Amino acid sequence: MNDPGRQFLRRLGYVFKDESLLDRALTHRSAGSGHNERLEFLGDSIINFITAEFLYRAQPDAREGQLTRLRALLVRRDTLAAVARELDLGMALKLGGGELKSGGRDRDSILADALEALVGAVYLDSGMDSCRDLVQRLFAEKIAQVQQRRVAKDAKTRLQERLQAKGLPLPTYEVVEVKGAPHNREFQVFCRVESLHNPTRGVGGSRRQAEQAAARLALEQLNDQGH
């Protein structure tokens, strides 16, 4: 294998027992027979399964729709292509002359398909545990990003989604006090959640800020109680 190919293998961090699987995974259909389309089909399903399994375990309070959206962020073409570029996968691909001339080594569709084929090849070479280790390692940064995206939701949204996931009534908010001059108001809000004995109290310079503060406290108490 040429120098770019060896660099790719070092970044991949996996040694194939059957190198013919690796060769097939890296062969685009433009290069002739023995190409990677069947491996791509297999790898696509495996990546979907592994990311679904990971998100299911990592996001115990997320609803089905939320999990589906998070998985879609991880397995969409541009994410797969970005992971492939981090591996320098394009430099190791076998492409036909036309694809080489048209910049196929850096085309999202070709890179994403090749990454899926690579995962399919690893599965055939050594099974699901190796695939799981590989996918979670290669996608670690992307997984952290989508998890952070969910955490970044405001507290009221997260509280509502958490209660809905458990089939509980939605929280209610009540302004219990407003004080200060019009240009310097302070709002106090109660957030009532059925599974908490007492309402949580939030304070802020606007009703929205106070509600968010009360929702954050409610989430903390639910976490403390294991709800």
C-alpha cells in the first residue's frame, strides 16, 4: 500500500486479518469489479444500529423522536464524510480515471459510502464487538457534539421533554412576586412538578429568566431523586 494508504491505516487503528476485505472496501465502482457497494449496504445498517444503541443507553430520558433526530445527525452523509476525511480515507481509495479527474477523493458521497463499506468489512473480518469499538472511537467527537446540542436546550424544554417521556403531567409556572422599578424588575416564579413535593423557586430579571431558573432547580431535584 502507498504512503497515504499506510497513513490511513494508522489513523484507522484496526488491522485486518483478511486484507481482501480492506481492498474491496476501498474500491469504488468506477475502478471496476470487486467494488465496495455490497459492503456499503452492510456498513450502513451497522452504523445505524451502533449509533442507535449508544444513544439509547446514553440518553435514558430521551423520547423516540429525539433519539431519531440525534442518530440522523450522526449518520447523515456530511458527518460520515467528515469522519472519512479525518482518517484521510480519500487518499487510500481506488478510483477510476474519471472519478480521479473530477475530484472523487474528496466527494462527500464517495467518502461516506467508503466509510460505510469499511465498517461492513470490519464486521465481516472480526464481528460486532470490533465494529462497535471502531464506530464509537471514530465518532467520539461527533457523538459528544450531538449530545452537547441536546444539553444546550433550555431548562424549560428539557424539563418538559423529560416529564413527557415518563408520561407525567407538564410543569406549571406561577409568578408569585414582582418587585422593583419598571427598568429594574425582579420576578419570582414557582415551578410545580407533580413528582416533587414542593415547587421550585426561580428569580430573574424577566419572567422567562425566572421560569428558566425554576426549571433548572426542578431538573436538579429530579436528578437527585433518580426520576
